[in-house]
Amino acid sequence: MKNIVIVESPAKSKTIEKYLAGDYKVVSSKGHIRDLATTGKYGLGVDLEDDFKPNYVIIKGKTKDVKELKKLVKEAEHVYLATDPDREGEIISWHLKEELGIPEEKYDRVTFREITKDVVLSSINEKAKIDMDLVKGAETRRILDRIIGFRLSKLMQYKTGGKSAGRVQSVALKLIVDREREILAFVPKEYWTIEADFKDFTAELFKYQGKDIEINTELEADEILAKLSNSFNIDSIEEKDKKKSAKEVFKTSTLQQMASTRLNFAASKTMKIAQKLYEGVDLASETVGLITYMRTDSVRVSDEFIGSTKAYIKNTYGDKYVGNPKMGKKNANMQDAHEGIRPTSILRTPDSIKAFLSTDEYKLYKLIYTRALASIMADAKVKATTVIFENNEYLFKTTGSVLTFDGYLKVYGEYEDSEDKILPNFKDYNSKVIVADSINKYQHFTKPASRYTESSLIKELESLGIGRPSTYATIIGTLKDHDYVKTEEKKFIPTEMGMETTDKLQEYFSDIINVKYTANMESDLDDIAEAKKDNIKVLHDFYDKFAPIMDDALKNMEKKAPTSTGETCPECGSDLVIRKGKYGEFVACSNYPTCKYIKKDKKEETEIKVIAECPKCHKDIIERKTRKGKIFYGCSGYPKCDYATWYRPTGDICKKCGNLIVNKNNVDVCEHCEK
């Protein structure tokens, strides 16, 4: 065997092997092969006394895979580590090199930004070595998450009954809890608006004697209405030509947000489908990756894609629809290592490959394709009109807009709200006076900020610089799975446990579990990956602050009292309470450890259904079930009485033999006489 290429995904390995010549064998590591051990102090797998030296072990269930990979590596002349093109992929490659014992001269690190034949063939020759700064950044992140996750989670389990806590997870939960408390504390404020209804449009009061107006009560509204007539003077007409630009191609966070709002996909579902589209889909004549790598902070696209897309737009829609790529604003935390999310070929239209995709794959691919196409199309043009009306020094305003050139909206219109509101041509009016059909008052109340949805929470986390887009789906999934939040109408509401966990963490860890500290930690991790900061110093700075707070919390944090069941302990008379153990909740004595009574977990009891009187011993015939769940009818006096039948007794007695009549196949018969 000449060359071995190791990727993460089995699906990707099959696609790539089709592109490479016979000298290459492509295999999969199936993700990570090793992780931090759960041994040592606090079970962290990290030596806190030796500069946080990690202790790595092969992940449970991966021993056989590692053994097979070692054999392949030993037989190969050269090894290409081709894990995903991001920090996580970089550390997986490093783990493979270390665990498989690959010599420095025998390997190269390659990355595939897209799984297409041309890119794979060119990328296999773009050889490099593992970037140890990226590895240090990823390793530091893992160590931090292990320390905070393990120690805080165990603290919460012991003190509150909560299931977990984490560096980013707990800050995300705090945002949800803070928003809920803001909503609960909100006091609605009454206000009124006044609108004039005309034949073809509506105008709203907004100024009086040149100043903004605020109407707080119905009395104030009535006083204004009393001063108005139905005749309005046209005060001014303003028309402006405006441009409406497309957005840049998707990055991970914006794809998750848009898929949530437009396709109703959870972030985890979006990423799962995107992974499949990236790794490769079987089309009629080829297996090919349909999109570029889907974990990215960048919105940059290649010159090749820009050129091919401009040509496609020109040929399909005409010269006037060709625009320039939208690049968006560069975020301080943006990782610009590779492109934004785009189709690997603009010629591979959604409809042309629809037959090869599932319904959800088609929806997501169409969204990605259309966004990328629109990002290189010309701006839409709108004529915006604003008309001001005067009535006894009160000014009313109406606005309208007309799409004069659809531009990028020609393809992206279904994903964007862009309804025209057409106004009459007031310049053609013979008079500057216009009469309203009616003038009405409307009561309103101010509303609190909305609860977070998946989309708005992801947007908020990204804007605050917390976590990384590739982790948002996991974070949200954890909050749901651990019963910290519930969803109503797609909005997050914290549970009692979620609020209590947040309160306990804030009581002791407010200096660490907060937006600013978490965002600064993300910056530190970025700096480590760019060789701007020392990873060991960052870890020491963190732990020197964290450890004493943890010791204080363990000692002084009040433990939540267990919930009483209302029952009394049969052994000592104390209350029975609900406790949590390794295998879930159980009921035990509140006087533990003096009294160690535990209530036995009774299996769900089936309601006893008495059917008839037993013809043998005159006890009850009851409905029973076999071990496999099949229903039969037997004597309650079993085993002393062995009467049993598969058919339901009717309760009647056979006049010939005195046995029970049963219903067999909807016919009442005596089994004894039938024999």
C-alpha cells in the first residue's frame, strides 16, 4: 500500500476514494479517537500540579479502530491526515499522529474545503504539517471545558439537583433566565395612536407643532380628535430612489438562524443535513460534495466561484442582474481560514438534483444555493415615497414603496419580506386638500423584550463573542435535554431548575459565569491559536481564580432540601423524600444516615379485572398477561387452581357440562363441549 488518507467521516472517505487514483486508500477515524481520561484529581484527566498536563486515553469503543489504523499506517509508505479544515480537525489529526505513532517524515496534513474531484486532487498536493498553535488552542479549550464542566456539574448535582453546568452553556442559560425575569418584571405602559383612513391608504399622527407627539391616555386622544377635521392639507411629498442589497453567503451561525426561521429546522438538524451535503451525495453520474465546509466564521468566497457565478447570472438573467460579491463586516472573532458556505458549483441548481435529495436536504441546499447566487447579483431598486399631511398643526405621515428593479430579489424573494405598498400619485391631485373617510384612535400597551428563539439566541451569542458557531447546536441541545429550558411557540422559557441553577452559579461564580469573562476567554483561546498568548499562562490565570471560588462554594453553598412525598417512613416515622441517585430518582427516609430506609420501586401494577367466577374453585377469573404480554384469563387461586383460557369468559355457564362459556372469534362457545 503506497498512500493512506485518513479522514473523519466514513461517508466522506467513500467519496474521496473515488476521486484519487489506485495508489491511495482512504479510511475514516470516525471522529475523535482519544480524549481526556476521567482519572486523577477530580476525575479531570489533567495534572493540575504539572502545568495542566493532559492524560489522553483511547475513547471507549475505538480500540479496534485504532488497532486497524495502526496496521494500515505501518504498511503505508506515506500518510495524509485529512481531517476537517478547522481547529477541531487539527487536533484530531494531532491525536492520530501521536496515537498511531506516525513519524514526522511520513505524514502530511491536507485539508479539503469542498469534496469535489478538482479540489480533492489539487488539495492532496498542498502539503503542510500540523499547526501546533491551532492544536494548543483546541487543547486549551478542551481542558478549560473539562475543568469547568466536571467541577461545576458535580457541584450543581450535589447542591441543586441540576444535571450540568459549563463555560458557555451556563452563560447561554443565564441569558434566557435574565430575559425571563425582565419579562416577569415588565410593567406595560398604555399609549394611543391616531390614524386617518383614506380611500387607498392610511396616515398616522406623529407630530404636533413640529414636535414628536406622545399620547398616553384616551382622554388625550379624544382631545386631539376634537380639534381635527376630515380635511387634510398635503404638506410635502418626498420621493427617493433607494437600493436594497443582498446579504453575503452564509456562515455557520447565519445558516442556523435562517434555517430556523424559514425552514423550522433546529440548529442540530441543520448541521446534520449540512454535513451530509458537504461529505457527498450520489448523483446520476458522480458522487460529489454539494457545499463547501459548513463550520466557518467566514463569508469570503473564491475568485473562481465569483467568476463562474457572474457568468451564470449573465447567461440566465442578463447583464443588468450581475453584481459584486457581498462580503459583510469582519467580526473581531471571525476565523477567516476558509470560505463561507456556498454550493461547490453554481451550475448544480437545486431543481437539477432534487431527485437525488431528501425533502429536507433539498430545502437546505436550495437555501444555501439561493443565498450564494443572490450575494453576487445586482441590488434591487425601490422608489420610496413619504407624504406628510397637515390638520390644524397636527402632522400625519404615510409611506409607500414600489420595486422598480427586482435585482437579487428575482431569486431570493421567497426568503425575504419585500412587499410593495403603493400610494396614489399625489402630484396629479388638482387640490392640495384631501378628505379622510374617518379618523380613529387606537389603544396600545408597550411590550417586553421577546423570549429567545433558537435563531435569536444564536445571534445573541455570536454578537457577544461567546462560544463558537459550531458549538451552538450542542449547547442548545444540552439546555433542552437537561430540562433547563422548555419551548413554547418556538421560544425558550427557563424551567424552575434552570432558574435555580443560574441563581446558585451567580451567587458564587458571577465573576466567571458572565458574558464579559466568557467572551474574553474566547479571545484568549484565539490568541493561543495565533501564537499570541501562552496556553499554560492562560490556564493558570483561570484556575488561580476558579479554584478558591469552587472551594468556597463546596463549603458554603446551601444544599437544596429534597422534596417531601407526604408519606411517613415505616421504620422511624420521619418524612419520606425524593432523592436523586446514579440511576435516577428514588424515595428514601429524610432522616438519613440515621435511618437508611429506601422505598422499594414497585413495578407498575395492572388494574385487576375480574371477569367471572371460576368453574373449578369458585374464586375469581381475572385478566392476566404472559411474560411476552399476551392476554389470557386464569383463576386468581393459581397455583392451587390451574383453570386458564385464551378466550374471554362471558360469565355464562354451559347447561350441558357446567363449564364457562367463552367468546371465541366473536362466537360464544363452551370449550369443553367443543372438544
